Amino acid sequence: MSIVVEGLQKNYGTQKAVNSISFNISKGEIVGFLGPNGAGKSTTMKMITGYIASDAGRALVCGLDVAIDPVNVKKKIGYLPESNPLYWDMYVREYLDFIAGVHSIADKKKAIEDVITLTGLGVESKKKISQLSKGYKQRVGLAAALIHDPEILILDEPTSGLDPNQIIEIRNVIKMQGRNKTVLFSSHILQEVEAICDRVIIINKGQIVADDQLTNLQKSKADHFHVRVSFQENIDPEMLQDLAAVTSVKNVSKTDFILDSKDPEAVRKQLLELTIANNWNIISLQTESNSLEDIFRELTH
């Protein structure tokens, strides 16, 4: 396991910010770490990276105990914190040269050019960091996390401040890095997590409330489904509402509808019987299980 967390705990006064949580992450996994504000995500990430000490439990990174060998642990981690602290008076290349020096990289010039290309910083690379937009500042932070080619990436809100095109570019970078690294990242953009991750960990009030493959979570929490249907003809929605397995009908248009049901297979069968009886034509028919947003709200509301 690249990351092993065992009974990790952090208290702030009487409040348990992180309450004895445990999980393992293997090499090649990209895991989304989710939770509402104040749930303990950033605190957990800071304990794994050694930025703050835990009050109980332990975190292992590539077999190294963070509390016992913090320097060697940090060599193996690329960390982008939520606050993304940067030296604003430095130029982009100057800052990356400084970070490369901290990591004692032999060929700093090549490492800088490679990471600038990887994170799409080329057009802005000759500017001072203070002159960059928020999105490009975020890219500089990501470049600093990647420059020493770490085994593990821990990214706290990596797409914060990026426009939609930039989000897609950074998403592709994260997915590419996840092929041979361990990636743990948090995000409030749940669509990003669905697009990048196969596994999610959800934390609420300092405790883990879910840790599973996304598909398994969707199946286990599937108390209702959406059945999307499109007809060639205009359809009276009341005829769809009369189907026994349908709980509600949403009109998207005169030909397109979303049917809610606890039994999507029964809905599909009843729809086919209805279309045959009325000589209608179905253009498309698909079933959607709970989205990550539905699961998140249920577990953290």
C-alpha cells in the first residue's frame, strides 16, 4: 500500500476534527476524498503529508511512518494544499527553479521545462506569479507538486479557480499521473470526481461514512432511479404517470421525459407494453442510478 492510515485522530480543543479514521490506498489508484466544509479533509491531508502532527494513530507513506521519518516521507509526496502558498514576487521559472533546488534535482532545467509543458504554463512562464490569474497560480502550485516526480500526489482542491477548459486539461494531467502514482485529491466539484475516480472516500464530522468503488456506492444507495425516454411522437405525460412502477414524471419536452421509479426494469417493461398498444416509437431508453451528488447529500446532509 502506498498510503496507510490507521486510527488517525486530530483534536482542536474539545472538537475532534478527525476521529480515528482508517483507510488504505494502493499504487495506481486515484481516490476522491470528499466531505462538506469542516469535515476534516484538509486536516487529514496535512497529517498524511507531515505538515501537522496527529494526536493519535499513524500514517504510513510507502512504508515510512510520517511521525518517525517526516523528511523522507515528504520526498515521496507532491502536495498541493488548498491555500496554495506561493512567493508572489518570484517569476514562474524562478520559483520552479527554487523548488527544484529544494528537492536536489540534478537536471533542474529539464525538470522545469517538462513540468511547464505538463501543466500548460508555457505562455505565462516568464511572468511574475503576482501577475497571474488565479487559475494559472493554481497551475504553478501543481507544477511545484509534480516537479520532483513524486510517487504520491496529494491535491487539495486542485481545480479551484480554473475555467472549464482548464479544468479538463488539469483533469487529464491528474488521470495521466494516476497511471503510475498514487493520487488522493479532494474537490467540491463532484462531476470532476466522477470523471477521474473509480473510488471515493467520504468523510463527515471527522468520520468516514463511505469508502468504496463509485459503482458499488451507486448500487448500494440506489433507492430510486431515473428512466429517460424519448419518443418520436408527442406524448401525454398523464399516460406515463399512470404506469404502476412510475412514481413521478418530469417533462423535458413533448417527446422527452424523465421517469422516477424504484423498479426501473418494471418501468421499461411497462413502457414497451404501452408503446406497442398505442403504436408509438421509442427513440431512446436508458436508466440512470444515483449520481455522486445524490450519494453525497444522503451521507452528509
